[in-house]
Amino acid sequence: MTKYGAFPGSRPRRLRTTPAMRRMVAETRVHPADLILPAFVREGIDQPVPIEAMPGVVQHTRETLKKAAVEAVEAGVSGIMLFGVPEDAKKDAAGTVGTDPDGILQVAIRDVRAEVGDDLVIMSDLCLDEYTDHGHCGVLDADGRVDNDATLERYAEMAQVQADAGVHVVGPSGMMDGQVGVIRDALDQTGHEDVSILAYTAKYSSAFYGPFREAVGSSLKGDRKTYQQDPANVRESMRELALDLEEGADMVMVKPAGPYLDILAKVAESVDVPVSAYQISGEYAMVEAAAEKGWIERDKAILETLTGIKRAGASTILTYWAVEAARALR
């Protein structure tokens, strides 16, 4: 005893004394294999085009995309999620270039598959927004609303051409009702039973998508609030989760990641399939902008955000820092 009372018997600080001690008792670890690199490939360019709102990220040419895929393999990253950016003149109301076997995304899938084979899990964004002149994720009806069931027919066609190109995983991101079931049937009926579906199960209508719109050259008019989820809702996500699993999703996703860690944790606790989280463009841009101002330590902040996402329950994380973080972790 001292005049101030008893000294503590339990001292949690003992397990924080050195870097080696902290590393040994760490409860959450991010591994390079947990990471997936989103990448944009743009038609009609001969040099990569920097994305102003996302320092360090570019719209790739076909050649630089292949180089990026090789770098991802060498860094130990598990997957690459491809987004196609067509020439503006090729966009139309139905997003026709999205189902053209020679469309930019399908060409890019073939390029990357030829370059790295099965050493990288090749994923593709299965959505129409990059290819429509109105920028919505589906086709519009006579009143200008997204027609859910007409869009499903287009998604079925997209699934087939992307699978034909050699993709390992399709990522339907449009938040149409029934999309996973229709895509699963389309893949199975065309001999692509082994192609997996990463369902964008809880994709919220978020303010953090802004830089992504630049990255894909979006032509969006209006907003996506009638099909993406309301940020206020939790039970809605669990309903979407149940439907996606019933329809045959192999993996599920929460997007964005950082502002929705509670949703991610709830989903992860509820399923026995892998759970992904997408650290989106706005999350990336905030860290990069604050670091540029000298307000935060960039490298530490990157790893801290990834650790938080993994701690919340993500099996894999889509992040624009995938290759850089993988190298740092190794």
C-alpha cells in the first residue's frame, strides 16, 4: 500500500512495451492476400490519365493495366477489380458497349488474363453506369426511371460476355432487385458454373463516391437514391443480405467501408461466406488530401484504416492502396 492506494495488480501496459510485444499479441492482422486492387482502363488513350481527385490513381491504358496486374501479383495482392471507361461517343441509353465482346472491359479482362493467368483473381464490375449516356446503373423506362427487370436482362448479357472473356468473379454493383439470381442463372446456362459472384449486398447512396465519378467518366444525371441504400438503414442491409445469399452469392460486400463499419460487422457476424468491404474513392481522397496538408501521417493512416476495416470483419478489402499497402505489410 502507498498513501495513494494499492498499486495495480493487472497491468495491460505490459503487453505494449515493445514493437515486438505489440506485434506478438495483435488481435487483427492485415495480410497482402486480403487486398484487392480496383483499376480503371480507358479506351482510346496512349498514356495513363491521372485522376485529379485521387492522387496516385490513373485511368490505365491496356498496356499499363497489364503492368499494374503484374505488380499486384508480385506484391502478393489477391485480386484486381476492373472498371471499363469507354469513349464518350460509344455511350448510349442501353449501355451497348457493356455487352460488346470487344468493349473496353471485355478486352481488358482478356488482356489481364493473358498476362497473369490464374495468379490473380480477375474481377469485373458488372454494371451499366460506365456505358450509358445518362449514367444510371440500368436502362430507363418511358418516365426516366430505372427499369429494374429490363436492366436484369442486360446484366445477364453482361455476365456472359465477361465470363467469356475469362473473368474469375463478376461483381454486380447496380443494386437491382434479383440481380444475383438472374446473373447466376445466366452464368450457369452458358457453361460458366465456375465463375463466382461477389454481390454488392449493402451498397449505400453515399457522398463519398465523388472522385469515382471522375475515374469512370460518369455521365450521371440525377442521383441513385431509388436503388442504392439509404445511409440511415440497417435492417434493409440484412434483408438484402438474405436475398443475395438465397439467390446464390458466393461472396458479399459492404460499400463504402469506413462510414459503415457497423454494417460490415453485422454482416460478417451473420454469414458463412467471405465478406468484402470497398474502401471507396472518397475515403482514399480524404486521407491523401489531409496528408498533403501535413495534417496526418499518411502511411500510418492508410494501415490504420485497413486494420479497422479488417477488425470489423472484412475477409477482403478493395482499396486503391492495395499494392502499396501489400508491399509495406511484407
